[in-house]
Amino acid sequence: MTTGIKFVILGLLQKGSLSGYDVKRIVDGSTRFFWAASYGQIYPELRRLEAEGLVTGTSEPHGARARKLYRLTPAGRKALRAWLRAPAAGMELRNEALLKLFFADGLPREELPGVVAAMRADSEEVLARLREIQERVRPDPDETSKGLVLEFGIGFHGWIVNWCRAQEARLAKGGSK
Amino acid sequence: MTTGIKFVILGLLQKGSLSGYDVKRIVDGSTRFFWAASYGQIYPELRRLEAEGLVTGTSEPHGARARKLYRLTPAGRKALRAWLRAPAAGMELRNEALLKLFFADGLPREELPGVVAAMRADSEEVLARLREIQERVRPDPDETSKGLVLEFGIGFHGWIVNWCRAQEARLAKGGSK
DNA sequence: CTCTGCATGTAAAAGGTTACATGATTCC
DNA sequence: GGAATCATGTAACCTTTTACATGCAGAG
């Protein structure tokens, strides 16, 4: 449902006009952690949104370098608000490490902590990047909700890291049981 | 990479032979929370795995009802173990509620707690189902790692529920800031 | 002059869901 | 007899990734 990418774009355009390239860059530095997007989605979607009348594109080249900036139309703003108010789809999670852990009975017990450690390393990396964002981007009182989402990400991955650490310790000690 | 569904099937077949229908049923009651699968993936994949020599299928009808049970071959067991030891891909998360929260500046402040509450409701539902599983399935000492994954899910969604509750309280009180 | 970043795009492949068709069996 | 569950399958569709092609601009 809802197609996702559509509202990622409309949402980002709230704050001003952007090129497809801009959208990609911003997504990679923010929503990527809970909603990714590729060029193969962005450019075609921008044209679809323009056809729908939800955005307008104006060509604003930089010298001889082509550049098309898109901005929300009133209809686009309305569509965005309607989506914001509609019930959201449930969370989708896909975690290969968890899948491995689930099937890890097929492995000698000593190799179990390694699987957990790999999972922890993954979240530690994300955590580091989120903290970087937190320091780089000074809190804008106008963007409470974006800060909230960032805090969620940090708490969330922090929880995972702690959980993994606890399991690693437990598995290392009580080897048998 | 890795195609995922391939190892979901191989992993489930560790414990004995299963039909495609069985695989679907088990996935829907377990791995679905971190790795889903549909019939459209399962049946074709079973035939591919048989062609690869990783599973063997034997027709074992129940009366006049057709039924094909698959079991791991030694090569299948080996492929599974190799995958278990290989580094896992990072976590993929997709959460529409979080996306809405991210763009919620476009909404009057009073509507923000509602978005968080919807997110909480989602995790509460999952949590209830995970706890049900925990009670239904008595701990099998032979399947430590499956219990671990279940505990992860419960802790994980529990964390989300608590976070949402905290934010809801904060947003309700400190309305302006 | 070279490297990085800006900028647009697409074709093919891969991955996945939905919806349907079909029919037997078991439980009430 | 009817409903739920067992059981297999696929075709159409949708979404998403990957990989490539192209070229200007600015910094060093």
C-alpha cells in the first residue's frame, strides 16, 4: 500500500524545492535507516507525481549543468497531510543475523556467541553514524519530530547492542546450560 | 544477496521433513517476525533446491490428497552450515509510522501523540503474539537459540512500547517545547 | 588536469506479494 | 452438509536494486 517512496518525496519537499539528486542525498543521510530509496525509484516517481499534479518541476540549470527542481503543489501538500493522518502499516523487519541465530542449533555451541557479536557490530556501526548525525545537526526547534526519530534510532540500536552484550556474556559463562 | 528464502527452508528442514505447506505455516508462526515468506516463493524455491541437490522431495500422499515432503541432503546440510558461518547482512527496517513521525512537522502539534500511539499499538500487538508463543511452546533445551530469538523479539518490542509511552507522556505534558 | 561531487536517467534483473484455481479431508 | 484446514501451485503484478551511461562544475 501507499507505495512509500511517494511520501518520502512529498515529505522532503515540505521544506522547499529539491532535485532528484537532492532527494537521494537526503534520504541516504536520514530516512535510510527506516526507509531507503534508490535513483531507480526516485526519478520515475518524480515524473509520476508531476503527472498527478502533486509536485511541479522547473528547470533551473547551474551553468550548462541540467537541474530540475521540484516543489509541492497545494494538492501535494494536501495528499501529504492525508497520508500523515491515515493509519500506518506495521513495522517490517528483516534481520539475517536473527535468522541465523534462529537456526544456530545446526552449529556447535561455541559458535553461537560469534553470531550474536556480528549482530552487535552491525548495530554499533549504525549507532556511531546516528550519533554523528546528532552532533552534526544542531537541534532545530522547528523540527521536533525529526529529533524524536533520531533519538528513537539511537535508543533502539543502543538496546540491541546491550542485549547482544548480555547474551554474549551469558553464553560465554554458562557454556552448557 | 543470499536470497534469504533459500536458507529459511534449509533451516526449517534441519529438524525433519516438511511440505511446502508446512514451511509456510511454520514461517507464519515464527520467522515471520524477522523474515517472512509467501507461497509464491516457497514452492518454486523447493524445486530449485531439489534441482541443486540440497533437498530431496518424496511424494507421501495422505489418502487421495497429494503431499510432497522434502528433507535435507548432506549437501543441503553443508550449505546451511556454510551460510550460518558467513557474515550476515545488516538489519533492514521499514517503518511507516517512523516515516510519518519524521515528516510530522507538517501536522499540528496536537496530532503528534497520535502517530506515536499508533506505533505503540503495532508493537503491543506483536508483543502479545510473541508472549502467546512463549507460553504455548514449552522451552526445549535442545533449541536454546530459538528461545533466544523469541526473547529478543519480546525485549525489542517491549522497548519500543516503553519508548512510545514515554514520548506520549512528554508530548502531552510539555505541549509547547 | 584530475578527482570529487553534482546531476539525470534507464534497462534488466531480482525479489516478493496477491489473488486465484483446484481439490481432498476432517471436524462439527 | 458446511466450514475449516490441508495441500499444491502459478500468473500477473508490483517494487526495488544494480549497474551502467553520460557529462558539467569546482577544488586542488
